[in-house]
Amino acid sequence: MLDIAKENQSSIREFILLGFGNLPQMQPFLFWFFLVIYLMTITGNLLIFLLVVTDRYLHTPMYFFLANLSCLDTCYSFNFLPKMLANLLTSERTISVSGCLAQYHFSCTCASIETYLLAAMSYDRYLAICRPLLYASIMNSRFCFQLMAAIGINSLVFNVILVAVVAQLVFCGPNVIDNFFCDLYPLMKLSCSDTSLFERFTFCMTIIFTIPPFLLTFTSYICIIITIINVKSTTGRRKAFSTCSSHLMVVCLFYGTLFIVYALPDSPSLGYLNKIFSIFYTVMTPLVNPLIYTLRNKEVHKALRRHFDKMIFFLSFVT
């Protein structure tokens, strides 16, 4: 009887994602802009993943984590951009409540995995630069697979519980979300039921999935920078700094935009600014990650050249 009463109370079956609906004249441009970003993101991340899988010279822990980051960024793009493109093309901005919860679940899961994945990548570089004699014994294939499995399983379990808590919320109206995806604060604001359990669980998850990995990442790079400064060889210093600067750029981009989005006060005057910064960590970060690693990584350049030469040889042999 309680479930029936609860179901009757909830009159909302779908949400309206405003997105960029207040810019009707910009819809065609935004559609093509985000479509190009989507295609570049998928192509770049899949290219890195296939390179790492097929090139034996890239079968190292650093590139193993990089391949996982590329998969994660691809999932990010699949979660956000197709719906955004459909909304821009058709002006049909509705999303079902279940679809909204699913999108929120996948975005939280990806973000949770990425925080610890970036921490694992920083720890890998810390061992390689600061503790090179211990690197091979610690960062072996078995440990890397176990670490990624633990990160994935823990993130999935926590976010399944989170979505189960969110699913208990009742939405009575209004049903308008002033963003292009389903996020934490809009769902809390639109609920007409008690959100205290949701808020407490979200706070605990924020503590678990942001503070420990951020501190580990920050500490690792502090140690790396100190070690690089003390390196006497100019060539060794330049090589170590080149590799770590790429990782550091990705970390700063991810955490910087994430912090700005969720640290900004939830006010109408800052709503549009919040939307802009949301684009950076949901859309631009998956695009920039493969570009940073491809443009600044000599090993990836060599792998691309080897595969390109093989393709040229194959084509010349066929013709």
C-alpha cells in the first residue's frame, strides 16, 4: 500500500534537459561542433587503446593504465554526447526518469574510476622515477590487473547503492533540469521527498572517491618533482619531466574543472557558468586526454609510425 501511495504521489515520468535551448540560433553550430568533438574523441581514444593492445613495445604498466583511461573516456563520451546531439538536432529535450538515473549512474561510476585511475598512474610514475629498483617487482602485470579490477568493482558497487538510494526519491514537479545532463544538484532540488539519506551517502562517496586519490596523486607528483630537480643529467631530467608533465596536465584539467563545477554556489546567476565548466570535464577532458598523450609521447609516435609502415607495406603488397 505504501508503494502504491508513493507511486501515485510521483507524477513525474520524464525530465526536460534545457541544455542550450536558450540559444536557438546557435543550435546548428553547436550540433556540428559537438559532433566533431564526439568523433575526434572516439577516434583518438580507440586509436590509443588499439595501439597499446597491438604493439608489444607498449605492453608496460604506464600504457596499460593509459589504455584503461582511453576506455573510460570513450564511455564518458557515449554517456553524454549522443543525448546532447539528439537534443540539439531535434529540439526534443526530454529524458525519462529511468534514463536520467542511468546517465547519472554511469557518469558517477566513470568519475569514481577516473579519480583512482589517475592516482594509480601517478603512483606508477612515482615508482618509475623515485624508486626505480622496486618498480619491476611492484608494478607487475598481476598487480596492475588486480588494481584495475579493485577500482572498477568498488566504484561500481558504491554507485549501484547510490542509484538505489536515488531511485527512492519522489519527483512531483517541476521537472526542468537547467543543464545538458542529469547531475547531482538538480536531482536533489527537483525531489519532493526527504533527501537527507541521499545527501549523507553522496557526502561519504565524495570523501571516499576524491580526497584519498587526490592526496595520493598530489603527494606522488610532489615527490616526482623533487626527484627530477635533483637529477644531474639534463637529458634524464627532460625525459622524466616530459612524461610526467603530460600526466600532470590531465590531472589538473580533470580535478580543476570538477572542483570549479561543484564548488560554485548553486545560484541562478552562476548557472550558465556552471554549465560551461561542466562541458570541460564531461566533453572536453575525454577529447584532450588522447591529444596530450599523443602529441607529447615519443613512444606513442614510434608505435604510430610502426603501424603506419606496416599498413603501407600491406597496401603495396596487395596492389
